[in-house]
Amino acid sequence: MTENNEPIQDTNIDNASIDNTEETERTLDEESTLSSEEESSSSTSSEEEESSSDEESDDDEEEVEPRFKYNRITQLPVTVFNKDPVSTCLASETFFAFATHNGVIHLTKPDFTLIRSYRAHRASILGLATDGTYLASASIDGTVVIGSVLEAEDISASNFKRPVHSVALDPNYKSSKTFISGGMAGDVILSERGWLGNRSDTILQKSDDPVIAIYWIDGLIIWMNDSGINIYNQHTRKLLMNIPRPENSPRADLYKPRICTPESNRIYIAWADRVWNLKVTVTKSKDLKALLPSSASMILSSGSSMRSQAIEQTITVESELQVDCLIAGIAAFKDDTLMMLSYLPPPRPTDSNPRPVAPSPELRLVDLQTGGEVYGDELALKSHERLGMNDYHLCQYSNSQSTKYLIISAKDGIVATERDLNDKIEWLVDHKKLEDAWNISANVKTAAERYAIGLNWVESLVDKDDWVDTARVLELVQNTYLETDNSNELQTVEGGETDLSVVQTQVRDNWNEWGFIFTKAGHTDELAPKLPADHTLQVDSKIYEAVLLDFIEKSKIEDLITYLETWPIELYDFNTIKRYIEDLLQDKPEQKDRLRKTLSGLYILAGDPVTAVHHLLLLRDPSVLDLVSKYHLLRSFLNQISEILTINLKSIEDLTLAPLPIIRETMSRAISIVVQGRHEVTPDDVVSHLTEKKLEVVSFLYLEQLNLVDSFASQKFGDLQARLYAEFDRPKLIGFLKRNNNYNLEKAAQVCESLGYIPELVYILGKVGQNKRALKLVLEDLQDPDQAIEFAKQQNDQELWDDLLDYCLTRPLYLKTLLDKASGAVPPAQILARIPAKLAIPGLKDTLLRIFTDHEIVLALNQGILEIVNSEAQILASQLRAARSEGTILDFAKAGIDFSQTVVVLPDGSLQTEVDLIGETWAKDASTTTTVTRSVRQKVKHLAFIKRKLQLLLSQ
């Protein structure tokens, strides 16, 4: 064991940082993206891509999307990479360290903002290590310098006299002050804080071969030399494993090993062209002494980290992988994939190429199971032609957004970041994979950014002459963008239009632009179903007109009708379109009915129901009734009133072929509308028009309903109605004649007589006083004694009864009927007295018995009724006398009654003073306070007056 503790001053290293001059320290702008002339994120350089782009376009293989994006580091001082090449680097969570061949260390924040720069050594720095607070550096000048990252004054140096290749800090260095170093001397030296603060060194392994690299990972210390990979347990101070160098491997000191620890129990070690996958198993031991070798010193310094709890670790080599390149750096990736910074040395010199150059390094992703390359990028780092493998470094670090990879060479530095969705979208857009870009941008890009991608997608489809998909995608993009509009409800502004939001304005403008593109290209079929049907969006009406006119020009009547029925009329200028449709009705008779129906609907929407009615009448469409009724258009169609009335009939022949009830039911609604509109079109006009058209049955039905609704309006048509009833509905004629008196009796009689309607004629003759003629018609023509008797009863004429009796005296059956039916109007005795003595009347005896029996029954009933009335009158009279004679119980104890005044007993038995009942002014003289004497009769009369007033008041 040796002890050596040299202060920083002994090494002639300036304890202060290098002056912050413009030459040595300069903060540059933000990370700039690699230019196309210098960097490449693909497997070939940008120059090669440009020169071979035409050739690649013909390749069958589709270009692979890059996994990473690269940004060149430009924020370091200007001397870095240029005058002072980088010899090694380190990345931690809180800072980065860049060491140079001039012995200068540049500390930066993770965003490359410079913390400070200082000269730590007089020669190249070959190793860096940190515990998160302190930074240790090892140099070929033989020194190890350890200083605080944040406090420039907290720095110390140790001189080992021989070049030091690597250094490792105890993870607990802040308190233990323990580190391990090694180099050309061949010894692996553990340096601790000994007695009195001096450095105490312990040689963990002595060898004649240089120590290439040292790493301290948790409780494991790993170093590499010619014997291979050595793994040492910090706690037990035992060498756990030695992995010998493979046969035929390069010289140990030629290539620096690389290491990464993705998990606490996993270590990857890369050396030359091989990768070892190590698994660490940790167990705790109760007996620390049992774990220590007998030769191990138990006298440790007070600050030694070896005093931690005894932990036993087992190392297992799970796999060993050989690759076809030299590994200049490794980092854990994901999904059992390892990132490698690969290097290929330059080829051997030849006569044609005496000074061959090294190819560009590559960033590879390798499958740990198979060793196969999953992905690779060739890195266009500056001045790579003359650099060796040890001039490259790969560091992994993370920030809040992503994991990044620091790729450093002696002459250049870049940051590789796995491409996120935004980068993926940009790549897809650049490579015209716009549908994929649109689909994955939903939750990544802003609405406006996604809208721009969508419009580019639309343009790409046009370039492919795919108009069907262009229209589909255009609608999708426009509607999706509209759905993102969170503006308030639209406000109507002057002119009736709405004030559009920014989103709606953009959508409208793009519909206008693309609408004209489609129509000019003649692809209205594809555009029409996608155009917005919302007129509030204010898309140019000329686009819709162009589509409709194109359908008209190409005789696509079905399409024309479909969109006329689908699109609101506000979307286009109807006055322009209707002229073409009217002309089309003349040219396309086979489709005119449906087109005319559609056109009539448009006229209604356009505020021209009159023209709509003309078209509907031509179609004989029953909906015309609703239109005429709603807009009160009867006056405008007086000359077509018959068509309106018969609109529900299949044909005009139904008026003569169909039964009247069917015609009445079919025409009921049309007639009702015309009757209700009698102030628009007078009954005179209607009847005159129908008479002119010789539609008498329609006139009959119209007047029939008019008479029911407004008898006054139908009065002047009595004669016509009587005739029409006689002609079309005789069963209702007699009812009409009896209910109405607005017809001429003589004309009605002529109609009935001409048609042989005897009952109706008898009724009319009876009204005009020709009773005898009427009776004769009943007796001779109708031979109906019952009707004759009924007629005689109605006329109540004794002379008529005499004539009837005279006529019946020679007809026994008539006499019997007369005795049966006329007993109420003519006394039976009077009839019997005039019957000839020897006239045989069948059933006379039974008739007489019935007459006498009925007479006796009537007498008995009358007598019984009289007795009942007398009995009830006596009972009521007795009750009245008892009520008048008995007294009334009065409650004189009722509070509030002044019995010095007159008190009135109300019907319900309650008491009330006379003044309260009839008023004080009635009880007293108006001019004096003297009480005026009123008679009971006067007071009762006054109370009756008050009662009537109250009743009138309540009835209002």
C-alpha cells in the first residue's frame, strides 16, 4: 500500500476557470438542424441522396422512415472540435462534460448552456467519471483531478506519475472521497481518504498490462486489461468474475471498452467487436468477515465506503454477441434492442489509394437475441475520414420529454432523438404519405396544422387524377375542421348573413376554391354529394348553380331532382335555375311529372305559391289543396276552380260513373276548402263556373255543404238546389223542402211533377193550399190511407177530413184504417155515424172494442191522476200551515248584535241587524240623524232590490 496526497497546486493546474473570453467561451444559438449539405438522417449522405434521387425513385423498395432525428451541437465554445479536439465526454442528468486533448474540461447544462470551462490537465484527458456532484478526470499527464460541478473552488488533484487512462468514482464519493484509477502502470488502484486526510491507495490488481477502462456501478467495480473483463465486489473485496478476451481479438489497448446499465441488474459491455450481456443477482450476507479474504485488511479509513452492509453479488453471462464492426459506443434502447455506434476502420492502402479514409460511423439498432440489425443510420460527422474508433463516444441521457443520445467525435457532435409523432407526421408529409399523416395527427397536431395536412392530401389526390377520393377527402377534412370550431353561436349581421368565425371562413374559402376546380374540370358528379348543404356557411352559390346546370346540360334528370330536393334553395339563385328547368319540362316529357313536382316545391320555398299551384294542377296533385288553403289563392284560380274541386278524383269520368256517396266523400275536403273560402271566391262565381263546365253534380255537392255552413249564402240557390236534390239525391229532397223556404214552390212542384215525385209534390201542394189535390194524389196515385190521414192531421182542415171520410165510405179497408189512426183528430162516433148500415167492414168489431177500451183506460188514468194531485196538495197545504204556525229558535246570546235595533232572522236561522242588512242610509234620514220609519213592505221591497243587484253582479 502506498500513500500519496498531492494538493491541486502541485500539478501546476490553474485552480480558477479559464477566463470567459469570447474565444474560449461563447454561448451559441439553439441547436440547429443538420443542413442538407452536412448531415443526414438516412442511411446515405445528403449529397448521395440528391445525386441518386432519380435512380431511387425507380426502386421497388419503399423508403424506410427514419427512427431518429439529428441536431448538430453548436453551443460549445468555438475552440471545441476545431482547435481543440474532444478526447472524451460524459452525460449525466444534470450536466454534460466535454474533455479535450489540451486538457480542458467544458461543463454545460443538458441544454448545452455553458456552466464553465477550466484547464484540468496538461495533456489529453482520457477518462471522465461522476457521482452526480463531483467530476473526476484522468489524463495521460498522470493526474486525476476531482472537482465539484457547481463550486469551482472545491477541486483536488492526485498525481500517479504514469499516464492514467480511466477513473471511476464511488457512487457515494461525496462522503467517502473514494475513487479508482488505472492506466499505463497496469495497477488498479483504489484511492481512499486515510489518516489525517491523506490519500490512501490500495492496489486491487497488479499487472504489467495497461488498464484500459474502469467503471464503478453500484457495488461492482469493473476494469478491463489484457486479462479481459474483471468484475470486483466492492463490499466483499472479492473478484467475482473474469471474462477472458476472446481468441484472435485485437490487442487490448487498441480499442476502449464501452459499458451501459439499462437496469439495476443488467450490464452490457462492448469491447472491440463483441457485446457481453451480464445479469447481476444480489443477496445479503449476515457475516461480513466470512466474505472478506483472510489477507484483506480490516483497518479501513473513517470515510471508506467499504463499511456498508455486506452484499453478495453473482454475475452471470447470459449471452455474448459478435458483430461485423467495431463498437465505439453502446446505449440501451427498448424492446430487447441495443443501440450501437459502429465504426469500420479504413481499408488497407493500395497503389490506387495510398491514403484510404475511414467511412462514416453508423448508428445501429441490434436485436440482442439474434444479433441482427434492426435499423441503421450512417452519420455524416465532420472530418470522420481521419478519425479512429476511440475518437467516438455515445452517451445516453433523458429529459422530461424524451430520451436523447449524444454522439461525439473528436471533431464534431450531434444529438440523436427518437422521432416522435410530430416528426413522423412531418416525414409522412415530406414523402407524400398524406393519408397516414392525416390519420395519426388527430391528437398530435393543432386543428389548423391538421387542416393544412388534409388540404395537402386533397391536392395529392388531384395530382393522381382521383376525383372520387378527392371529393371524399375534401369533405372529410372540411367537416373535421369545422367540428373543432369552438366559437360562440353565429350572430346575424346586416344583410341577413351571419358573421363567420375564422374556422368557418377558412372552410368556406376552400369550398369555393375547390368547388370551382371540380366544376371547371367537369367532375360535378363527384363534387355534388360532398358539397355542404348548410347555407349559413355562405359557400359561393355559383358552385351549386354550376353543378345543377351541368346536370341539366347532360340530361341527368335523376341527379338534378335529387339535389333540388336535398339542397336548401338558399344555396343557389333559384331565378337562374328555374328558367332552365321550365325549358327542360318541355324537352323531357317522360320525367316531367317528378321534375314538375320538385319544381313546384321550389316555387313554394321561393315564395311563389301561385306558380307552384299551376304545376300541381297540371299534375292533379292533391297537395294543391293545402297550398290553396294556406295562401288563400282561390281568387287567383277562379277559372280553374273545377279542377281544384275535382283534384282528388282519379278522372273526371268518376262524376258520372261513381256512386254519389263515393263522390261526396272523395270531394269532401276540396269542397270544404272552397266553401271556407267563399269570401275569396263567391258562391255566384263558383256556381257560374261549374254550370259553365256542366258539372252539376259538383254544383250539387258544393251547394249542399254551403247550405250547411252558411245557409244565408246559399239562399239564392234554392230553386237550383231543389232541382239538384231531385236529380242526384231524392231521399234528401223532402228534408230540403221541409227545412228551407228559399225556393219557388211552383218551380219545385213542376220538378216533382215532371219526375213523378208524389210525396214531395203532396208536401208542396199542401204548402200552397191545394189540399184537396194533394189528398187526391195520396189516395189515388199513392193509395196510401196512412199518408192521407197524416196529411189531413197536418193541415187540420175539417173540410179535408170530410173529403177523406167521403172517399173512405165506399172503401171498407180505408174506413178501418181511418178508425184506427184518426181517432185523435176525428171522434170515432162521427165516423161511425156516417158508415152505411149494411156496409161490411172487416175487423170492425175488434176495432170498436179497442176504441172503447182505450177510452175507458184514458178516463181511469185521468181520474187516478186527479186523486194523486189532490192528495199531494192537501199534504203540502198541511205542511205550510204547520210551518207558518210554529216559532223560530233564535240565538240572542250571539256576540255583536245590538238588540236595541230591529233584528232580522235570515233563512238559515242566523241573525243580523236591520242596519247591517239594508244599510244605514235606508234606516235613517239623509239630512238628519233622526230615524225614519219604514214599513215592512218597503223594507222587503228594498231587500228584493239588493238581491237582484247581487244576482246581476254575480252573473257577470
